[in-house]
Amino acid sequence: MEKTIYLAAGCFWGAQHYLKQIRGVTATMTGFANGKDTASVTYEEVYTDRTGYAETVRVDYDPEVLPLRKLLKLYFLSIEPTSVNQQGEDRGTRYRTGIYYVDPDDYGTIADVMREEQAGYSAPIAVEVEPLTVFHPADESHQDYLDKHPDGYCHLPQALFEAARHAN
């Protein structure tokens, strides 16, 4: 049985490229989550930081191969969890970090991982944890962006992509 979770990790180009490398991830899609409930939203609108949306990756995964706890631990390797509205050089509310869940049963695992991760930091973790309220897919030019533009900007180091491919 496939499951879905939505992860905001700063710029969604690198986040998608990283997450889709992980064994057990069956599909990814970039988009915008948990902003003002509108019929649609564009990248240009989100870029203004007036819509309340976060650049987010929809992650479909096989929990038999990739349990949620492991997926979240790998997610935390790709973010600076104490940073507010910033990842790398990307700044703005659209670059905030967040875990947006669709299955209420996932909340316990998410809360456990958040507590475990917090123990490693003196500053509070700034990762939002909320039910998904709305998600709009990004346009096609923002899907699999780094596959289409291998030299495109990314705040994540190349070594992280390689590590994702070998995570067991």
C-alpha cells in the first residue's frame, strides 16, 4: 500500500531531486502547500511571499520498503531544521521547512522524530508539522528541474544526492 506525505525543505528543485533518489520513494511532485486556499497559484505568485505557500514536494512511498520514520530521518539530513524561512541562500516564507501529513495516523511517528531531532539542537526546530490543507502542483517547468537542468541552482550539496541513492 503506497502512502503520501508532503515535505517542504527550502527550494523544491533540490528537495525533489534528493527525495526521489531514496529507495522506496515511488513518485515525487513539486508544488505549493498550506497557503491561502485559492483555486490555483503560480510560482510567480508564491515568489512574492504574500500567498502563505511553502515550496513543497509531494512524496509517494512504499512503507514496506521505506518506513515513514526512515524517510523523515533522511529528510532531516537535507535541511537546517533550526533555520526560520531560509534554507541555504534561499530566504522567504516560501522556503520554510514543513512536514504536512494526510494520514492522521502518521502524526505519532512525526512527533517522535521531531522530539528525537530536537534533542540534537540547542535552538528550537522550526519545522512546521501540520495536516495538509491545500496543495497545488507546480507547472511542468518546475517538475524534475535538476534532471532537465543538471547545472541548475541547488542549495543542496551533490554528495547528499549520492548518499540518498545508497541509503538503506
